[in-house]
Amino acid sequence: MTNEELLQIIEKAAREKVTELNLSNNQLSSLPPEISQLSNLTRLSLSDNQLSSLPPEISQLPNLTELSLSSNQLSSLPPEISQFSNLTRLSLSDNQLSSLPPEISQLSNLTRLFLDNNPQLTSPPLEIVKQGTQAILTYLRERLRNSQQQWVSKLLVVGEGGVGKTSLLRALRGEEFDIQESTTHGIEIKWLDLSHPSKAGTTMHLKTWDFAGQQINHATHQFFLTNRSLFLLAWNARLGFEQGKLYHWLDIIKALAPESPILLVATHIDERDADLPLKELRDNYPQIIEHCKISSKISLGIEELRQAIAESAAKLPLMGEIWPTTWLNAANAIRTQPKKQITPQELCDIMAESQVADISKEVLARWLHELGEILYFQDNEELNDTVILKPQWVTEYISKVLESKDVSDRLGIFTRQEMNQLWRDLEPSMRDHFLHLMERFDLSYRIPENRDISLVVERLPFDPPNYEHKWQQIKQAGECNEISMKFKLNTIPAGIPTWFIARQHRFTTNTHWRNGVLFAYEQEHLALVEAVKSDRYIKLTVRGPNPLNFFVLLRDGMELTLARFPGLDIKRTIPCLGHNGQPCTHEFDYKQLSQRWEKKKGTIECPEAMEDVSVPELLYGLNWNTQNAVLERIDQLEKTVVDTVVDGQTVILNEFKNLLELTQRGFTNTFRREQAKIDSHCPNVFILCPHGGKAWQKNLTGQKLDLQLYCQAPGCWHPTQEGGLYEINEPAKWLRVTAHYIGNLFKVLKYAAPIIGPWLGVVDPKEYETLFKNDLELFKEVAAKLPELKESEDLGLANKIAIDEDLDPERTDGAALRALRQLLEEKDPQQHWGGLKNVLTPEGHYLWLCEYHAAEYKR
């Protein structure tokens, strides 16, 4: 669009006093001052242009409530933006912003601020942005009051045991070399002060984390190896880089902290020169910025290393970060506390003394936790009663368990009696807290039959027990199908697969070893997980009559475990189904299969046999795009149950139950991801019925509706028992926005089996089943009447988007979930929501569950 055309549009809009103007996707590179003429505008969209800045005159739009500037090239915003006093929604996603003017915090009506995909943004920091709109505004408000730069960051020193990491740090701090230096256990955290290389008079404070190099300790250290830190990877020149396992450590750093710079440090060069294939290493690991050579014993190369650290640290994202002064004072007060642990109330009191705003306290605590300053798991009911001020304290005590010979000799068994002995200098409450921490870190789990006994997975035997008989026997037990997937990795870090074994322990058969496990689901399905470290892959295989549900559940758990390593290279493959009853060794790339399925190509050629193989059969249960296939199969089973004699129903009912769980979990997981995008978390499974049980009117325009929330326990969705029932007085407009979502919900909800359990307290199951079916029939009528709303005369473009099935489903479902959240907050501002609790399952699924089903995951 030319500047002349833009001026014509502005002049016309000003004459007609328009309230909404869409100038998106017009390749605009600038806005003229005349934009100020549009004083009646309430909504302005400038998305998908090429704007690099905004004229100050744009602030002269007093009635603006929504402004979209996403997908431009904005590097800054004018402080005058604070004059948008009525603004409620501001979208700045997909730009090049480095900081926001603190004046934005003066927008008292702003409730939604979008900042996704601004890779240069440092203020507010990413940790604040993740907390949402109110946290951002609070941070900017406190920064507007007073702030200063913080010259603090993390220096992580890693490498094999005995390479001289501790001596290296002593030399950097100017301390004398100690030939009797003892081996580090756990983590030793101290400070290293360095002068800024280009800012005279500025001192950088690096918190140094000296990690024990023994293999058994690696699993605990991985929680502290984070991005936006500087790594020193030390190796002993006398022993050679192969013995220093540089490739292993570089893979670990790449997996856990792919954006962090690495300095390679060769120690003991007074004994042998450092011989290293540096070019090859740099080609494979671009994070390497320099290779330094030192001898701590004779102080050779120490000054050069100190300078290299200073130059690298000065470029770290958190170095020089702007902190509100209140936050900085509170952080310093917390750092200087003499105690090792305090209560959450004591933490709040320290922050209050530094005048940190109440709404900021949780954000600051979370920030300090994520930076490794404290350990405070606010969202974990078993851990949120304690704030640990010395993180190294945790690893010190956990290492005692991991290094215990008695625990090792008993193949990982850790008893309460031994806990009381190893941790005898701790208060009993702290012993329990540390045990919960081990479980939180997936280092152990308590045996269901005896809660005084824990299994420490990092101390499991390397040799597998005899599981082959049980694994093969299931094939002879009746109908048996198999699904398998391989996860090929560039490295298998410590904690894989043991973290996965601990996280999925509710499926245990007590058959597990360091690199594998045999799981069971309802006695008729078995799963074998094996990590082959020599070939760097993990294989997940599930056998049984209906393996899809169990397989998808475990696969999600495995993906969650692997996601702890953001830089891990993962290739997923699926074995060929075989040909003419004969097995095949070929493995299909999962990504390619998914692409073929998206393009509706039903077959793919196996290069080994030169024969076509069914793509949906390979993917069945692995890709949620197969939802319709699953629903069709449920339809078949439902009809079969009706026509089958009672004695033959068991197998059919079992398959029905498995597919029902798969379908319901897939539905809630899909919309959980959508909720995460729009910051609109709330229960999202419900039924709609005429208010008060009245008959349906001819249309929905004047019909009041009742919305009944449901517990989302996979396989047994059911209505909440106390509360969770809300009246919708004018549903027509709300239904227009939620129509597409309601259609999807009904597709799945109609298969919710009316299962009676202790969570319902129903005396007569038949009566409940009748009521349930009646509700579904009424809900079905709602779905059937939705097309009537398309014909409504006042149906604008925004509402059309929500109903038109040909438009972007993510866009429509996002609008629906926002509308649902708004309704529930209006009807239930205390967010009781029928007693439903948002529970994170071990597989990474967020489910809104009743008290009974939430307790199942706690157990």
C-alpha cells in the first residue's frame, strides 16, 4: 500500500468516524502523523506489516481498546504509548523488541499483553514474560519507580572427576594451590569477581558452580545446567581428551543448554601439552568459543583464562540486566541469610522488608528458583512448605544416598531406617522433604506396598533380570498386537531412562534395571523400554490386545523426559510391519510418515521388500490426526456390544475402554496446548442443557442454558458433584464464538461411558445412566441448533470465524477457550469450578480432576 492510498483510507475513516480499522498485511513501513485523526477508533490492527517504529502521534487515539502490532519489525516503542488509557489488549508478538518502555505499566486497563517471539527482548526478562501480563506490568511498574543494572551470572565448571576443576577455580580467585585438595561431593558454589572488559569501574560477579565429576552424581547435576550460563569444560592434558570424555560432556551441554557458550580448559599442561582436534570439535559444537591451557599448580595461563572468562561473561544475556531496586535489595537480603532453609512466609517477609509489591513476590521467588539462587517448588504440595537457600545442600545429601554402598548392594533399595542414619543431622521434617525432592527429581520412588522403602533408580543393577519369559508369554495369552517406536539420540544423558522409570512407576512390575524396565497395564498389556547406550537409542514396545492407549501414554511420558534436554538431537523411527507374515528390518522415519499422512497419502514403500505399507497402520495411535479413525472404531464397538452375547463382550469392552481413554486424553491434551498459547487455563469439558430442565425452544436466541462442568479423568469423564453448574442467560452470542469447539467436544463426549465409581456416590447406577444419556441427548440438540446461528443478521466477521468450519481451527478454538474462561470467571470469580483441580500427570498432561481422581495421581 502506498503512502497516498494510506492517507486516503485514514481521511475516509476519519470522516465516517469508524471505530474499527484493519490495516494488516499491507507492507506498511511507516505510519503518517495523520493517524491521530482517527480519534473514534477502539480497535486498530497493524499486524503483518514492516513497521520498525511508531510515530508519537499514534498515542492521540484516546478511545483505543485493542491494538495489534504483531509480525512487524519494531525494535522499540515510544513512551507516549502510556497515553492509551483505555487500552485492554496489546499484541506485540513477532517483532524485534529489545525492551519495553516502563511507561506501559501506567496502562491501568491493560489485561492482555502478548510478547511471544521477540528474540532480542531482555527487559522484561523471559522469566517475567512467562508469568503473564500482570507479572510484566508489575515488573515495569517497579522498574519505573527505580531500577539498576545487575552484573551477575552463572559460571558452571564441569568435567570428569580428578581433572582439577576445584584447583582451577581457586587459581582464578587468586588462592594458593592445594596439593591435598579433596574431591568435590555434590556442588560447591562460590563467587568469582572479574572486571568488565569494556566498562571501566564495573565488576561482574559470577556465581561459580563446581560440580563433582563422579558418574553417580551426574543425574543430580543436570537440573542446574541451564541456558544463559557460561560453561568451563575442563579436561586433563596429561590423560588426554578421550579419557576426559569431551564428546560426552559437549553432548550433555548441547542437550541441556544449547545456547550457552563453552570454554574448553586443558589442565595440567605443566606435565604434558594439550593435544586436541579443536577444528573438528568446533565444527560439531559451535558453542565452543575458545580453548585455554592452564596449570593451576604453577599459575600458567590463569590470567589468559580469566580474561577469556570476562569477555565471554560480558556477553551473557543476564549480565547487565535491569532489576527493579526493590527486587535487587530483596535478592541480596535472601543471599545473605545465614539459614539453609526458611518458610515461604519468612521469604515473603524478607521481600516485604525490601518493599517488593505483593503481586511480584511469587514472580521474584520463581525467578530466583529458576536462576538457581534458591529451591522453592511453589506448585508442589509436598515441597512448597520449605524454601531452600543453599541449593548445594540438596545435592550434598542426595549424593550421600547415591554413593551409599548399602543402597548399591541392595540393588537400589533405600529404607527409612537408612535414611534416618544417612541424614541423622537433619530434622525429621527435612528428611521427608529431601526424600520428596528425590522423588521430584525422579531419582527415586516409594514402593506402593511399603511406603517406608524407596527404590533409587540410579542404583539399579546394570544387568537385566530374567524378563524374557513374561515378555514372550503374553503373545500366547490370546490376541496380541504390538506397537513400537525407537528414539535415536546423539547421546544418552545421565537420568535416561532412569527418570522415565521413576516417573512411570505406577505401572511397575518390579522388573527394572539401569537401562530398561518392563511395565504392565491392567494385566493384559506389557511394555518393554530398553536404552541401548552403545548404539544411542531407546526403544519403546507395547504388546497386548489393545496396545494403543498404553503406548501413547508411555510415549508421552518418554517425550516429557527427553524434553528436559532442549538441545538433544532426536530421530524417531517406526519399524516396518513385515511382509507376508515375515518380519522386516527396515525402520521408517516418523517425521516422513507424518508428512505423508498430512498429505493424505495412505501408503509408503518399504525399500527392503519393495512393497507398499499402510501409513495409517504404522501411525495408528501415534498421531492425533487419527482421531476420526479412533472414533469410527468406537462406533463399531458400540454397535457390536449391543449385538453380542454377554459371554463374548469382555474383549470388546476392554478395547472400548482403551480407545475411550485414548480419545478423551487426546482431546484434553489438544486443547490444553491451545489454552497454553492464549493464557486461558480453565476446565474445558462440559455439557449444555436447557436451564432448569425446561423443554427446548424453537431456537437458541431466547433460550437460557445450563453449563455443567465435567471431571476429565481419562476413561471416566463425569459431572462435578458440588458446584460447577452455571446459568447462561444470553447464550446466542457465546454459542457463536464457541460453536466449533462445542462440535468437537460433542464428538468425544458422546462416548463418555456412564461408569459408576466412588467419586459419584450414586445409589442407583441405572438411574445415573438414564440421566447421563438424557443430558447427552439435550447436548446433541444444542449441537444440532448451532447452524441456526449462522443465519443471524448481526453475525459479524469475528463471529463468523468461530462457526465457519473452513477457517483456521486453531483460531476458532482459541476464541472459544477465551470465551469459556471469561464466562467461568464471571459466574465463579473464586474459581471453585465444581472442586476441579488442575493436575499435571507424570506424562505432562494437564487435567482438571475431581478430588478423587486427583488423589490417584498423588498416590
